[in-house]
Amino acid sequence: MIKCHLSRMMGEHKMRVIDVARRTGIHRNMVNLLYRETASRVDLETVDKLCRLFNCGVGELFEYVPDEPPKKRARRPMP
């Protein structure tokens, strides 16, 4: 899965969703989706604006985290 670090970055810069929206021109709803890590897709222009705002690289804003394999359920012995 892709992890978005926008909430951490906003906290470090003491910014709210509306502050990011106003300073970047990104719609408030999209900022909120990224903040909550519920966005299913992100436009490259949005990524560019966020990287400019926080003076960071894409790798600092987003991180790939491999999904954990499903845990095997213990089998019960047959009676």
C-alpha cells in the first residue's frame, strides 16, 4: 500500500487542511482525503503542489509499504 505522510508534515508545519488548500489551490476535499489516507488516486499536479509547499521530495510525502501476507488460520484436528 502507499502511505501518505501529509498529516505528519502538516503537523510539523502547524497547518490545517484549509491552510494547505488555500496555499496550494488544491480542493479542500482532496487535501482531507490525503490527510486521512483514504484517497484512491492523486493527480501529479497535486503531488507537485504539495512537494513545493513542504519543500520535499515525492519519497518524503509518499511511502510504499508492502502489504502483510494474510495470516494462516490454525487448523483444528479432525475428531
